[in-house]
Amino acid sequence: GESVGLHLPTLSVQEGDNSIINCAYSNSASDYFIWYKQESGKGPQFIIDIRSNMDKRQGQRVTVLLNKTVKHLSLQIAATQPGDSAVYFCAENIEGGGNKLTFGTGTQLKVEL
Amino acid sequence: NAGVTQTPKFRILKIGQSMTLQCTQDMNHNYMYWYRQDPGMGLKLIYYSVGAGITDKGEVPNGYNVSRSTTEDFPLRLELAAPSQTSVYFCASSFETSGVLGTDTQYFGPGTRLTVL
């Protein structure tokens, strides 16, 4: 069936380095993508979103890249900080899907001092 | 705004017991959702609602029921608890899809950790 998946379950980076978290999606009808951050014991928190008519979108220290040709989404975090340690989920919304999201399994980002 | 609030934070149930997980949002969102998150996994949609009086099934609705009598509240009911329902439950809400980036996202509550023994 259609699914959203992540390439790496755990990513360890040094403080100050850039982080790249990847996500593959398989539904070509998906038109809206979101990255969420989930800290231990908390609900997911919105980071950044992008629509299918865009290739790139930047926020504060974060950039999302969308490659529709290979159905790939990535989240780049610049100058990673200890507070960035969390699980990151990508989610996709299918056009006309009532704003329902399908979530990937998540990537654990660990920031080493 | 308090955002999305959920009660209780934790609950232990015996097999066959029933309970209601409460969810309230004060952002005047039309859409509300219930998800479950099993350990090390992503979120799976149980039920959702696009407005008061309207509910629909998500990916994993079996064993659950919902109601939406007001815009603010979206309770999730477990009638006969089973060990397979041990999970963390998240409620979320959102505006209708507007096409404006940053506004269509779902906002999540802190979760309810449920254990069925």
C-alpha cells in the first residue's frame, strides 16, 4: 500500500554540524508535506511544511527540500543544537484527503556535545 | 490560548473496561483528529472530524468510537479495552485546508498514555 518511510532510524551529529533527515514517500497524489519534531513524552510539534508545487522552503535554521521525481523529502537543520535532539517525522497529505496525514516511522536525531 | 488539551495524562485499564479520552481545543478549528502511537512507530489515524456532528473513520478505527457535539470537544471512547490498545493517544486539530503554508498544519495535544492489562 501507499506509505511514507524514512531511510535512517537514528542519526547522530556533533553540535554545530548540519543535520539532514530524509524521507521517502510513495503516493504521487500527495500534495502537501510536513515535518514534525517530537520530544520525549510530548506531542508532535510543527517545524515546517511545503507544497508539491515547490522544491524548497526555508525557515529559521531549517530547510525542507522536495524532489517529486524520486518522491523524496529532506529536512536540513543548520548548526544543530542539543535542543534539536528529538524524533523527526515526515507526514504527507493526499490532495482531497480531508487534511488527513500519513506519518512515517520517524528518525531519532541525537546531538553529541 | 491553551491549544489542544487532553485528559487524562496516564491511565491503566483492565481488559474489558471502558473509558473516554477527552480532547478540547480552543483555536476554533473545524477539523479534529485522534491518533495512536505505538512504541518506536509513527502516528496512525483512528478517527477524524471535519466539523460538529461529522465524524469519519481513519486507518485503525476498530475498538473505538468518537462523537463531535461541539466544535471544541472530540472525545474518544474505548468500550472493551484490549491489550492491543496499549498505546499513546494524541488528539490534534487544524483549520480547513486553506492553501496557505503554515496554517494547514495539525496542532497536537500532549497525549494520553494508556496501558491495558
